[in-house]
Amino acid sequence: MNAASSSSNAPEGAPQHAEPGTRRLAARPACATPPQPVAQPLPRHSPAIGGLVPFSTVDWPGKLAAVVFISGCPWRCHYCHNTELQTRAARYDWRETRAFLETRTGLLDAVVFSGGEPLSEPRLPSLIRDVRRMGYRVGLHTAGIYPLRLADVLRHLDWVGLDIKADTQGYDDITGRRDSQRPALACLTQLLAAGTDFECRITWHPDWLDETRLLALARELARRGVRRFAVQGARSSPGAPPGRALGTQAQAMLSQWFAEFAYR
Ligand code: SF4
């Protein structure tokens, strides 16, 4: 997942915060308050819930959403702000998380699955079914690592935020993995073909991709049919200002090319 794409609130359940707040798994789910990380290992088949933000206005633009963070990601982006979510680990009990989400129906519009890479979780289709049954709309943040898994769940998604890491030349330098643009472009092709509501976004710094290359990449995305595009200025930490500002002329061009453009 794109480092700057998730809520600026750190997901609850990050390992460095787990120790003081941990407790034994409750016999009965606590529904009214957000679930806490569990101290004891969860069964091996448990979904890798790595964090929860109970309320977010930024993870699905225009929607009030709870964000469920899945831990596990095979990529190693050098700017990743969620490194604690790169390794698969179940830190929350899904039954408790689900019970909490039940208490928020009518108050929230949606549940967004983020990460890590949420499609790394084999049980994601079942989690999506659970929250759909509650009446939530469902959003997904993905780096586009698993096109086949995306195809499996796409018809159950109302919105997708797809990370575009760089142009062809720079992709693997960002992700630390070979041939990483290929699956991301396959995911983009699927989203365009399915007509799913989605946004492409890039975490950007001119040291990684200068403005000329950024504009060429964006122009190509617009040519392919992408309607929503966001440039998220790379930050040294969540909440910090972007390291380098995108020029106003570039912003003006991007605004012309896309039905919706955001610089965050
Ligand atoms: S794709 Fe994985 S490594 Fe890259 S920013 Fe997202 S979670 Fe971090």
C-alpha cells in the first residue's frame, strides 16, 4: 500500500504499541469500544488483522470509513511508513473487530481494507463478505501486487485506491522487487475494464521521479482512461509536510488531464 495513502492516524496494533495495551483474548467480544491488540497468539488460520482506525475521513475521499489494516506485504518500498505491517501477523481478533464494526453501522459509510497489502490475506473475500452483510460499502487500498486476487473480489468492491509507484524505469527502485510494474498494470487494466470507481495515486518526490517524468506517467494514465489521480507528497513521517512541493504549473496540467485531481 502507498505509504501516504492511509489515514495519518497510526493504525492501532503496531508492534511497538502492542505491549502496554495488550490483554488476553476476551471470552466475549467487546462491541462498544474499538478492539485492542491481543497478547496471545491467535490461531494460525486467523486473518492477519494488523490494525484498525475506527474513523477516517481521508482513506476513501468523501466517505466516513473505518479502516482495517491487513499485515503482510511482499514489497519493500524504501519510503514505506507501515513497515510494521510488512510482515504477516494477526494482532487483532477478527470476531472482535467485526463485532465493533457492527456497532458502527449507520454511523459510517464504509469499511476500507488497507495494509500492508490487503490482498496478501487469503481470507480477504470472507472479510469483505462480512462487512457487506452489515450494509457497508467496501473500499480497498492496494499496490496492485496480486491481479488474480483482485479479480476474485473486484465485483464486491465499491472503490479502489490503486498505488502507482513510478514509471517503468523507476518502479523496481521504489518497490525493491523485480518486474513489479507488471502486476500493477494488470490491476489497472482490470479496474478500467470493470468500470470500478477507483483512484490512482502516487507517493511522489522529485529525487525519485522528476516532474517531467511524473507528467509523462500521468499523461499515459489519463490516455488509458484513468479519471481520478492524486499526487501525495512524500513525507518523512505521517503528518509531516511534503518534503518537496509539486510545481503549480504541473498541478494545473494534471487538473486539466483528469476529471478529478488532488495534490495532498
Ligand atoms: S506496497 Fe508494501 S512496502 Fe510498499 S508502501 Fe505499501 S505496505 Fe509498504
